[in-house]
Amino acid sequence: MNDLALEARSRAGSKFRNGLNCSESIVHTFNEMLNNPVSSEALKMATGFGGGLGHAGCMCGALTGSVMVLGILKGRFVPEEAREPAYNLAHDFHDRFLKEYGATCCRALNPHEFDSQEHLRGCLKLTGGTAKLLMEFIREKGLVDTDFSWPTIA
């Protein structure tokens, strides 16, 4: 399980270093992991969550991206479906993130000026760490098969 989590950290970190924001990096990484169930057009939804909702400094984009990924795995399509499975996962992951990092607010997690070198270094670490945490969480909750492996990316 640890290799999968380390691979998630590496892939998300690489996407962040290559210019995607924290939320985009998480969503793109796990979309690839799941063999691209979300279209490239729909992936644009993650952009505005970076910087704690468009540089507002609120909810961490890596956390909100993670909740979007959990929605891909357990979200509902029609109102007749139960929302509790997705709500419970989101709540549990929120609590795990809070326990790991001590806050969920972007400006509390990374107080440096947006897009400064210090800020980008902090976000890189948070993005990779959150991807690792999410992969561990997904495996622990049985949201992917036990024989899961990362797809090879050409």
C-alpha cells in the first residue's frame, strides 16, 4: 500500500511543479489513477479551488480536490441515491487532513505570499502529502480493488 501512496505523492507533486495548482494536481492525478472517468473538459472544474478558492486563502485546494476525487468514487448522480456515503467519506477525509496538518484553511497552512518561492514550496509539500494521504485513505476504505496498480502513463 505504501508504494501506491508514494506514487500518488510523486505524480501529484510532479503535476504541481509543472504548473497545475494544488486542486488540479490532485484531481488530475487521481483521474489518471482511475483510468480517466472525468473528461479533460470537466477537469477544468478544479482550477478555481486552487489558492483556497481562487487565492481567497480559505479551504485548501488540495483538500477540496481530494473531496472531488471522493465524489468521483462515491458521489451520486440522481437525488434518489443516498448522499451519505459521499458525505461520510468527505467528513472522514477532512478530519484526517485536519489531524495531519493542523488546519484546513490555505492561509493557515501556508502563510507566505501567494506564488512566492516559499509559498510554492509549501504548496508542493502539501499537495504531494495530501495525494499520499488520499491514496492511503482510498485503500483503507476499500474504494479501489486490492490488486489495484497505477496505470502506466505514456
